[in-house]
Amino acid sequence: MSVCTTPLSRLSRTAVAKVSGDAWAPLRPLFMELSQDLLAVSQDAQGELTTIYVRFTVTTEVASPAYSVIWIKSIKQLVVGLALPPASINAAQIVPCPKGYNYKGLTAYFVLKPGDQIPENFDALSVLAYNEARRGATG
């Protein structure tokens, strides 16, 4: 029997704790919405905090590939990276990889500051990134 979980239940407690302080209040809703969309792509997906970013992987296995990373280095902005196939990188908010934010397998990035909106099609981009990372892991 499989256990039904909500997407955010697969986000590490340490990640939630990291953005729980008062200083994170302006970005917390964005972070939680991004995490919800990223984890909703699969019951196998997981979000785990490292020191300065949350790594979203296709499974819970240690060597599982990342399909997205959200950097939480600063309370001023979130930097989001996605493993998108080249043909799908055309959203208005996509920017070249910001200096210091390169991550293997990620091909598209965007930056969110307090008051910004998440790209309208982020849920669809999340699915594309998840499938691209899975394809790369098996092919």
C-alpha cells in the first residue's frame, strides 16, 4: 500500500525552517509556492536543503538527479534553476545563469525578488524539468 503525501510534505523540514524567520517573510510565499509546484510533479520528487539552496530531485535516492534548485543565499532574492530541454527555454523571465549560481544539468534560470510574480507557466515548466532530468538519468 502506498502512502499518499502532499507535495510540501516532501520538502525537508530544514528547508522550511530556513525560510521561517521574520527576515524571510517577503519571499516565503514565493518560496513555498515554487516548492509546491516543483514537488507536485511526482510522488517521488523531493526537496532537500543544502547550505545555500534547496535541491529538488526526481527520487529520494542520494544520487538522484536534480531537476531544479532554489538558491536561498539571500533574503533579497530567490534564484531558481531548472533542467529544461533547450526547445522550451523561451519564457519572458528566463535569464542567463547568474554568476555564482551554476548547477550541473540546469539550463534555465530566473530571479524573484519580493513583490515579483512566479512565471505564469511555472507548473508546466516544473513538469518539463522533471521529465528532462529523469530522461537524462535513464538515457
